[in-house]
Amino acid sequence: MIFVISFSKRRKYYIRAYLAVLRRSSTVRKVVESGKRYGALLGSGAASGLIASLALSALILLAERVAGLPVGAFYLVLLAAITQSADYSMYAIAQGLLLHLAAGTFIGLVISAPFAASRRAYSALLRFAPGLGLAAGATIWLALFVPVTFGAMIPLLQSLDSQSVISQRAPVGNLFQVAVGDLLAMMDRVLYTALAFNMFYGLVTLILTRSFVGALIGRKKQVIL
């Protein structure tokens, strides 16, 4: 009788110990899966932000050409507002472009990070990436582009003589030019166009992030199986 009671107690102890191990292993597995998901989302978000920035840069350069502005005028004014310099060379355009690509990569990483917080957030990305991307783009426009435009770009242009000229220079001479007054006159149109461009950036970034993460996680699961 004593032997039976002792065996029963040991069995309960082993069962409890086994269940505890299962719970711990389940917790560890969830942590590992969460870490993989977080890393995949951040990497995919940064890569998607870079690709979306490249596409957006092409749209900006095309829009400048159609509007009769010097190609690269946005990057010239952006760099001038940040550095307070008056360098309007091709080198300055290249610097502004690189700055824009770096910012786009970082923003892509930032807007993808919240979707790694939980499975529910990740599921929302998988289901509603286009709508979330448009909303993210509008938020970027409101929180970043509008303050930079009114806080740095417009004051910089207003500090110049309205008859001053921003020109696109190359070793062979001036390729294109526009008066500062004409540029200021179209800032409202630029502001509204930028909203569409930023929404396009957010849309492309989150759609690509969803595709990249799905490919990465799906491939890892196939390797495990």
C-alpha cells in the first residue's frame, strides 16, 4: 500500500515536471519565433523603404521635368535647407539623392517595426498592407514633409531674392534654371503632389515588406520541415 502511494506521488511529480518543461520550451519557441519575425520585418522594411525611395525619386525627377523645373531641384533645395549652403552643382544633387534614400530606408524600418510587436499586428500587415501603407504615407507627409517644407525649405527660398535663379549646373555649363519666385509660387501644388507621392511610398513599402517577410518566413518553414 505504501509502495502504491509512493509510486502515485512520483508519477504526479514527473507529470508536473514534464508539463513545466513543455511550458518552458513553448515559451522559448515563442520567443525565438518572435525574434525571427522581428528581424525579418525590420530587414524587409529597410529594404522595402530603399526600393520605394528609388521609385519615388524617379517620380520626383519626372515630375520636375514635366513641371519645367531643373531636374534635381528638390534635392538641391533639400540639401541647401539642411546645410545652409548654396551649392547647385550635380554633386549637390547626388548628395541630396543619397540623403533621401537613407531617410527612406530608415523610415521603412520604422514603419515596419510596429507589426513585429505581436501576432495580431503581423496578421494585420498580411491582411491590410495596402490600406496601412496609404495611411503610413499620409502620416509621413503630415509629420515630416509638411514641417520640413514650412520650417526649412520655404524660409530658405524666401530668404533669397525672388529674382534669383536656381540652376542645374554641369561641366558644360547651366543645363536648366528656374527663378526662386516661380518656385515659391508653385509650393502649394508641390505640397499637395507630395501627399500623393508619400502615400505611394508607404503603399510600396508595406506591400514589399509583406512580400519579403512572407518569402523569408515561408522559406524558413520549408527548411525546417
